[in-house]
Amino acid sequence: MDVRELICLRTAGVWNMPEVALAAGWLPCPVCTVNEAMELYKRTHPLVGLILLDKFGLDEKADHDIELLLAQTSSDMAWIGLVPPGMMTQSTVCDLLAKYLYDYHTLPVDDSRLLSSLGHAYGMAGLRSVPPLHCGMVATGRGCMIGNSPSMRRVFHQLEKIASIDSYVMLVGESGTGKELAAHIIFQRSCRRNGPFIAVNCGAIPANLIQSELFGHEKGSFTGAFRRRIGHIEEANGGTLFLDEIGDLPLELQVNLLRFLQEKKITRVGGSEVIPVDVRVISATNRDLREDIRTGRFRQDLFFRLCVLDLELPPLRERGEDVELLANHFLCSMRAGLNPLVRSFSPSALHLMRSYHWPGNVRELKNRVARALVMCEKRVICPQDLELDSESPGSEPLIQSTTLAEARAEVDKLVTQRALQSNGNNVMAAARQLGISRVTLYRLMEKYKLLPS
């Protein structure tokens, strides 16, 4: 029989758990203060809590402490309040109940009704705490990369292989696809994980300062150089240097970077000392560097030096079911600080997110969920809270057909194409998603010339 821990905050004087509940596996954990409740939450992570609110509204500091406790824990556990009948007329109490609590009971307590509520609360909190089946997740100190689509499963597999080899890596992908997060995953799983991880955005540093930022400078080497400065390359010695937006590096600096990669030595600006540096370089870009090579914007020899191993991160619009997976992850991770009242997305909001083009990828999705949490006034996020333009640039065009048969054919083709794309051209997985047989899917693919590449 599973033991179900129950935090009981200041409830000893008004309710004691009956024997039948103890026999059913409930384990009351009585605490007298908010601090004790928080310590117990951090130590054992119980799913349900019971709190007496007989003095809420009488002491501003005590009220703040209670609200802070509920705000920090209500995403992971369900709280049930015990309230004297006369306090239900106070707006502060009603607001607290609506914001943070799963349920409440007025005193005196009806044991059977309260135990029923506790059971429901435990079940719902348990459902929220279980990650989706077969959900891929790679956690780092800077967040986690989540995905269940075939394209992301390939990414996770490649990340593990790349991390085990101490070679230069190039990450390619649109803005917001998680290139820096991927770089940090590689770093944390590499033999250099105990060294520093230094991230540099090559596109954010002014051209006249980037050489000094990367290679460092000596005191007096130029106007304003009042002291010696260690550059990012030297800072990363023994660890990993992440060069984001490498395609924005000026041509004249590309020569210096190439020389460092070849010789593994640097010289600070204004100095003469040759300094050996042992660094693994991971670069990233959202540009087509091969096209930049063709037009003379990027050096071919530098490209081949940086791109010993490469990994492409898929855009969110090609990741199918991952949109809902990521949206729910961001909702659970951010609602405690933004709006603990919100519990989920409406079906129409989920449909809108699945059909949206996401030009800003995962970064845009996270920002949209954060905005929705701030604007939402209900327990469920609706489409209007997300403020997504369903006809944004890059979204699927509207059906142009004039007859019903043509329109159906257009929809069939579009839905089939999306299913194949989101499943990495895996016919069996796409057929399962569409709810049809493989033979039927093959017929559709042949009809609409959607043969996988």
C-alpha cells in the first residue's frame, strides 16, 4: 500500500485524521509554521497539503508568508483549505482560495467529505507530476531540452555521440531552436565538463571590440585600455568556448580565429607573449554558411576547421507533437510565479498552437505562454490569451479551391504532408497518427506525389 503524505499546517486544533484514513495509507505530517511546511515540502515533496486559514487577513507579514508558500508549491501539490464560515465574506480569503487552492471546507469538518477531497486532490496532483510517456528530456544547469518527435529523438542520439568526442562542433538552426542549450548539453556530457563554459554572441559585439573580447588586450594597447584584460578564448582554457552566430564574425577576424584553431595559441591585443590555450570550440549559426562562402562572406577554410562535427536543430513547426509537450512544460514551470490559478490550455488553444507556424520557434512559444499566464483571468488559457495570429507570415495558406472535391483533396494532401514531416518520413508512425493503414497512406503519398526523400 502506498503511503500518502499530507502536510497539515496548523490544523491540529480543528481536525484529526480518523483511523479509517490512516488505515488507507494517509500519513499526516503536522507542522506549526510556514517555514516548517516549506522545509517538509523541499525534503519529501508531498502531493497534498491541508492548511487552516482562521487568522488570514489579521497580520500582513503572516499573510504574505502563507501566500508565498502557496505560490511556490501549488504547481507541484494540491492544497485544501479549512476556513471558519464567517471568513468566507472576506475578499482576501476568497482571492487566496481561488488563486492557489484545489478545494476548501468550512468548519466544522465533515470527515467523509474532506477525505473524498483529499483523495481527488492526491490523484490530480499525481497526474500533474508524471511526465508524458516516452517524453525525451535532457536537462542541464541552464534548462532542459524536451521533445518526443522523431526529429528530436535523432537530435538526442546525436548529442550523446558528439559529446563523447573532443572535436569542434557546429550547430545549425533557426533562431530560437535551442542552439546554446544544445551546446551546454554537449559540454556537460563531455570530458571538459569540469572546466569553464564561455558563451560569446559574435553578432552582439561591435566590430571594433570583438578582437579584444575574444583575444584580450594588454594595458595601454589602445585608448581606454587602462588594465590588462583576459579574452574569452583564454577564459575558456581547459573547457568549452561557444561562439554563437559565428556567421556574423567580420572577415578580418576570421583570419585570427583560424590561426588560433590551427595553432592553439593566442596573442593578446598590444602584447607579444604567445599563450597556449586548450579549448573545445562549439559554434552556432542560423545562416547558410555555404552560401556565404560562395559569396565571399565567410572563409571556406575556417568553415571546415569549425565543422568537424555538425548537428542541425529542427524548427518547431517540424516537431509535431512537441508543441503541446513544450507548452505544458512552460506552463508548469512558470505559473507559480506568474499566475498559479491557471491549470491548463483549452482544446482550442492547443489546436491553435499546433497549427501556428512559430517563426520564433521554442523561444517564441515560451514567451507566448508567459504572456498568456499574465493575461489569463480563468483557470484555462484560451486562444485570445496567446494572441497568436493564425494567418501570420509563413503560416499555411488558406485553401484556394472552389469545389468541395478540390478542397477535400487539398486538405488531404496538407494533413498527410504534415504527418509525414512531423514523423520524420516514418510511414508507420505517420499512418498511426492519421488513424489509417500503411497501405492507405502509401496510396495518398503516391496520389499527391509525397514520396519521402
